[in-house]
Amino acid sequence: MSDAGEGLIDAESRIQERMEEVARDRSTRRPAERNPQQLRAVEALESLKLARIELQRQLAATSHEARRSQLAHALEELARRIAETSSLIV
């Protein structure tokens, strides 16, 4: 019975050592410095790309010519915004 108890104690000590090691790693590792403006631009770009996918889907499913024209203009505007936002990310 003492062997089983010693195994549990060893396992607990290994777990504790691992937790301390992880804590040391976290404290010594500096978080990557991120530019908030660049992060917003990346998020905006992703949103614009999703909007483009949705408009392309709508355009493919629409047969009414006036609506197709609206969607085509919206896609042109999205392309302009995507190019503008992409230039901010560099």
C-alpha cells in the first residue's frame, strides 16, 4: 500500500514541477508587441473579404438586372476598400 501512495506523491510532485515550469516560461516570454491599428486593419480586411464572398453568392443567384447592377457596383466598391485596407497591413 505504501508503494501506491509513493506513486501518487511522485505524480503530484511532477505535476507541480511542470506547473512551475510553465509559469516560469510565461513570465520570461515577452508578449509580441502588436500594433493595434494593424490588428484593426487585418480584422477589417477579413470582414471585407467575407462581404465580397456574400455579394458574389448573391450576384450568382440573382436574375433581376437592376439588382445585378447594384451588386456589381457594391463588388467594385469592396474591391477598392480591400486594396486600400491591404496597403495598411504591410
